[in-house]
Amino acid sequence: MNYIYNIRVNLKENLINFYEWNNTDNLTKIDRIPLYLVSSKDYVNILNMNIKLKEKISLVNNMCLFTNSVDIVCILFTNDGIIDKISKLSLIDESDALDQVNEKNKIELKYSLINKNNNYKMTTRYEEKIVNELLEYVKSKKEDNNIIDYLYYEWFSNEKCNNKYEKLIKSINKKHSIKHDKLYKIIELIKSV
């Protein structure tokens, strides 16, 4: 079994890529942790936090690293063998750990699937923050027709609509786009006046 030394992780209930780590995140320094190579299918189930271990594997403080030889995650298990928290590694730590991977690290992971929702988000923290702040602002200005008309025009480049507020809210809730950033900047300007 291979061990990886001196890494930092950001253990959360949802998988957050290292480039989204904030200064306020509580990073955990790990001095020594086992590394396991698993099949791609097992790795996907691990990423989805959808497993319960059937057999014990070597853990340090209920943690270990799993890789599919391309990507690595750190997992914190409960005492029952269910994934509690998950973290990516920094680019440097991941690169160093991947250099240590070889076939002797490969294990046949024995687990059962549990019906847990996929916690891997397709949006970044920044995108979520922008959407939430836009929604909060627009909802707070629901009764101010001038602001709603202006924001609607900025979003749709069109003034014609019967229910601008509802349509604006619905559009903001869709997948993040450049329009979100543009509207966010406009709202920041409005707030600063």
C-alpha cells in the first residue's frame, strides 16, 4: 500500500474543486494517508458519495485517498463506512500523488450502493453566489416597476412583456451565463448610487 504525505484537503459535504477554495475554508493538513487505485466505475460511485464499505480498508483517522489514475479525492468515512465528507487535492498535491500510483495500489473495493443524492455540483461557488444575490435583489425590488423594467431590458434587450418580474426570476434561475455577470455588475452600480 502506498501512503501520501503532507497534503491539504478541504473536506466538505459537497465536492469542491481546489480552485474554488476560499480563505475562510477550514483546510485540514494530513501528514500521512493511504492511496488506493480503484476502477473508473467505483471512482464515479465514490465521487457521487454513493457507497457504504462492506469490508474494512486501511484508513488514517477514517480517511483515505481514492484515484482512477487520472483524478484523486480524499474521503472521510463515518464509523459505519459511509462517506461523510469529500475533498479534491490541490494541483501540486494531486500531481505528486498521481506520480505514486501504480497497479499494486489497485484494490477491489467491496461496497454496497446507497441511495444518496449526487452531491457533485455543476456550478461553482462564484456562480451560486451571483445567482443568489441577483435573486435576492430582484425579489426585494418586486414592487419597484422602474427597476424591474430596467433589469428586464438589460437581460432581454426587449421591453415587451406582461410579466417581467416572473420572467426575470425564471431566467436568473437558469444555468449561469454572461448575462448573470452583466446584471450583477449593473445591480452593484445601482446599489452604489
